[in-house]
Amino acid sequence: MEKFSVLMSLYIKEKAAYFEECIKSILNQTVLPDEIVIVKDGPLTPELEAVLTSYVEADEGRYKIVPLEVNVGLGAALAEGILHCSNDIVARMDTDDIAVPDRFEIQLQKFEDNHELDICGSHVLEFEGNIQNVVAQRKVPLDDKSIKKYQKKRDAFNHMTVMFKKSAVLRAGNYRACPLMEDSLLWVNMFLSGTTAENVDGFLVYARIGKDMFERRGGLSYYKKYLAGRKQIYKTGYINFFEYHMSLFVQFIVCIMPNKLRGMIFKKFLHR
């Protein structure tokens, strides 16, 4: 199978134990990456540095560390990190999530079967504490046409599951600053630049969620950031006037509702 890189961004608020679980899930894959690119998004805690150092020293040739002097945020960190990836095939991974053992093998096979493919993701299982405690799931559309249609309303990819071609990402202008929606804007720009997309009909990643996750998605402060990000997407021309304002209306209702109700809606309906 083709060589590939794993791209992650690590920052100070991550827990060392979660990061180690993530690394272990990468190293337990049926097909291993020949390169793991980790962007240090600003200074890290001593605990994170200790975990990172232990793995790098154990297999120095597999890791490429990209240190940033200050925290710049996920989008900017990944924009820098992808420039350091040696391979065209790049798998994204969040530093607190856990990949199923054959995740990379399944996705690589998709790229081998379709040489026109530029990006491939999957469904996710969302868990609290450990992967035996799955509380929700997020399914995404599967084929290219459905993905591009769905993206007009909500994200058609689970960001932590995607494997994409570096060349396709750079052709689309790389990650750009966009509050809450660096990945959303990237997908849109990739589609506008002629990207071919697919999602695996399976759960390839366990995504860790905190109990305050749904609370963070409420309030006027969150809504203002959502508005700014969605406006950038509207300016690309990918969504029309009605789609833009309908999404703002729905998000406003979600933001102002009580935290408990918002959490129930996400778990029962949006993340079934």
C-alpha cells in the first residue's frame, strides 16, 4: 500500500493520558504510517512533553515534530503541519481520539480502488471516559454527490476521520482562518477546486466528547463565531442566500435553548 503521513496538532489543554491512548491506537494499526507529523501548537505541559518524548525516542525516524512558539489554533497549526508532510496521502487524527485497528488499511484501499479520490472519511462513535461508553454517533453521507449536497447544510465529513491528498488540500488553498469552521471552509474550497470525495460506511474512529461539549455550543458568543464562519463560506458562493440564512436561523435556535435540551437534541437527533 502507498506510504502515508498522519497529521496531528497538540496543544497545552490536552490530557497526557488521552494523547497516549491516541498514539497507541495509531501504532496498533494493521498498516502503519511511515511518518507521524505532530504540530506543537504553542508550549505544552511537562506531562505532554514527557509522553511525546518517550514515543519519539523509541522510534525517532517515524516522527516529525513541528514546534510553534505560540498557540495559533487548530486551523493555522494544521496549515503549517501539512507543509511538513512528506507523503501525498495524509491521515488526520485528533490527539484525544482513538482509531479502530484497521482504519488506515480501509481508507488506503479506497484510494487504491479509485485513483481520482482526494478525500475519504467515515462515521464516528462518540464516547465519554472509555470506548465502552459510547453515548452517540455521527453518520455522514457516503458518495461524492451526496457529500457535496449535504455540505451545504452541515459538515459532510467528521474531521478527525479524514484521509486526504496533500496536493488536493494545497490546490484548494490549505486550511484558512475561519472561526469554528476551518475544516468546513476547507471542504468547501476543495469541492470548488474539483475534489472527488467519499466516506466509508463504517465507524473508523472513536471520538472523545466531554460532558460540557454541548454547553460550549450555546450562547451568543458561540453564535457570533458561527455567524462569522458561515459568512466566509457564503462568500465562496458554495451556498445560496436561502441556505445561508436558514442555517443561521437553525443555529440561533440551538444556541439560545437550555443546555440540557441542546444536549438531548445533539445526542438523540443530530448525533444519533
